[in-house]
Amino acid sequence: LSLDAHYIFVQGGAFTVGTEEEPFLQKATITLHGTPTSKELPIYGAKVLGCRECTLDLHGRPTLRSWTRLNATALAGVSELWLQEPVDWLPGSEIVLASTSWTKEEAEVLVISAVTHGGLRLVLD
């Protein structure tokens, strides 16, 4: 499932991808496009997934946890990450390695190639 839009606005209805009983197990990508000068929807802004008096339900593959902390410092260019808690993430999944600074541009998107040591070690592409 791939959805590309400048805005998605739902009023009085529902935007649903999977449910708790039947999660969406395939890949779903929602990409919102715009520029710093894109026209804004009043109250909501630009590049928005807005929900007014509605239900927004997004349910993917259940996972043990959605985030954890590193067990060791990740230096630039590392090919593996050691984690404090085990994960059940799948190879091919993308993760975001947050920066320890306040600069959001220092965050990195990485792709997992393997999960080993009972979910405590990620091997990266």
C-alpha cells in the first residue's frame, strides 16, 4: 500500500489501515508532499494527515517493542548496534537512530539486515 498526497483530511469518518483483530501485515507507506511555501489548511497546516471528529486507526504487525536504547555507543559508520532490550524486528525494516544532540538532521535512517543474539544485536546494511 502506497499513498502519496499533499494533504489527507478525514472529517466525521475513519481512516483505517488494519485493526487490532486483523493487523495490516504488508508494507504501508504514507508520503505527504510539500514545500516550505505549500498552502496550509486552516488550523491544520501543510503536509498534514488531519482527523476531525473521526477515528484514525493504524495497526501493523504486532511487535515486542517499537523502540529501545542502545547498550553501547554507536560511532559513525558502524555495521551493528547492541541494544538494551531484545527486539523482534524483521530484516529489511528501517529504523531511525536518533542523535544525542538537539540537531534533528543528525538522525540516521538505517536498514536492518539481521537480528541476532536473542534480539539484542542488529546487523545493518
